[in-house]
Amino acid sequence: MLADIMSFSTTELAALTDAEVLARSKAHPDLFAVLVHRYEAALLRRARAILRSPEDAEEVVQDAFTKMYLYADKYHAQEGASFSSWAYTILNRVAYTKYAARRKEWEKTAELEPEHYESLPDARAEFLEDLSIRDEVIAALSKLPEAAAKLLRLQFIEGKTQEEIADSERLSIPAVKTRVHRAKKLFKQAYDEQHYD
């Protein structure tokens, strides 16, 4: 079962980038376990933050990994976008779909945390609902100043809270909110220019 993984040494596996592991997992499916090992805990934390249910979070993470494997040929490394960004995009899409389904089942509407409302897709930025425009989103991000693009990646693709961003970037929470707001305006402008011109 793990023969494909066992044919690589631990050093060789550690040296492979996420993109290399994903590409090789097409021929050696057991190698995909390396990506699961690298990302499962982080994706589980993100899913739990959205769904507030350990069981639903585990199901969503499994579904997200399944989609990553099935759509591996659609992943293309691009400047400003890592494998982790792609993985979080898929997870967010699956988690919010699950959240919407669960919400219909609950007797009363469950409340999302305030920072999660901001990460829900809007009418113009439906990239969490439609992976087919992922390349357009990446292209728009690449046109932003690096600081603005980084904030948007951290919050909306990697799922960091504004408090976590403030800690990692050594900023106050009000400063993060202001910069994210400005970055969203710049992103909308760049996205609209490439999408509607």
C-alpha cells in the first residue's frame, strides 16, 4: 500500500515541494499522503473555525483533499500563489458550502464570527464559489502592491483572523482593518479592469 512512498527516502520526501508532490502523486497516488501530513492540521483548524463542529470539519477536510487530488491537473504554480493558497481556496469553498447546507438544517440561524462574514464571497469576487476564475484572482493580486496582496492572501485565502495578521505583521488591529479595507478596494479595481475591459 505504501510502496510508492517507501521508494523515497525521508530526506527525498522532505526536499520535494508541495507542487512536486502533487504532480508525482498522479503516477504514485500514495505520495498524496505527504500533502495530507503537511496540511491536515492547519486545514482542520480553519474548517473548525468556520463550522464549529469537529465532525463536519473532518468531513470537509477529507472532501477538500479529495478535490485537490481529483483536480491536481488544474493546479499550476504561479508567482504570488503557492500550493497552500490553492489548498485553502478549495477548503474555504467546501466549508462554506457545508456551512450553507447545515444552516438550512438548524432550527435557528447559527452566527458566524465577524471576521468570517468578510471572507464570504461577494457578487464580484466569487472565486471561493468558482475555481475556474482562480487565475484571474491571482492575476489581480499580482497587480497590487506586495503589502496589500499579502494581507488579502493571509485573510481570504489562508483564513487568518485579523488578530492573527496583526500579531504576525506587528500591526495594531485597527491598522490591519484599515489596510485590508484599502487592499480590498485596490483588488476590486484591478479585478474589474481585467475582467470587464
